[in-house]
Amino acid sequence: MTKELLLSWFFHFAASVPGGISPNNRHLLILDGHGSHMVVQTTEEGNNLGIDLLPLLDHTTHRFQPLDVIVFGPFKNYFRLECAAWMENNLGIELKRFELAELASKAFKRALTPSNIKASFRKC
């Protein structure tokens, strides 16, 4: 990661968020402690766009990534199960991107529940 790439990503992110990002519609971006994230220019540019940066301390991200702990692990498992069931029901048919998106959506809905998200933050 470089500060130039991060700045480019800020603009892409700001343009991609439904409803937009602005100083009146701020969004929080949680970052690891990589040096490129904490350059004054990137912090100021993020602030100007309406992106608040919250850097995590070095070597602590494994403790502060709650969604990895309780949400994304089960998501991966549910996704594997959805794919296996699809392949079992569609023998000899190639699994295409459209079907993958549908299967991922099903797994996403099962894993990203309010109770799972809250539990992951409690655990971390």
C-alpha cells in the first residue's frame, strides 16, 4: 500500500457508496497501523471527503477484527455448504458467476445476522 494508492482508493470509495460520502454524511474507515495510512495528506484528504480514519495499533489487528472472528468464518462455511448443495443438485452443470453470486448471497444472509455481528464485537 502506498499513500498514492490509498488516496486513489478514497476517491473510488467515496464515489461508490450509495448516497455518497460528504462532510455531512461521514463514514468511518478502520485501518491497520501501516505507515502509508497515517500520512498527514491521506488523513486530511479523507477528512475533506467525509471519511474518518481510525487506525489500529500495530500488531493488534487480529484482536480488533471482530467480523473475522464470528461472521466471516461462518460465511465461508455456509458458502461451501451452498456450493456443495448446488453441485449435488446440478450434476454435470458448470457453476457460473451468476450462480456463485446467488450462493454467496444466501451464505451472507445466514452469517451476517445482527446477533452474529453483535457477538463478534463482544468477543473482541
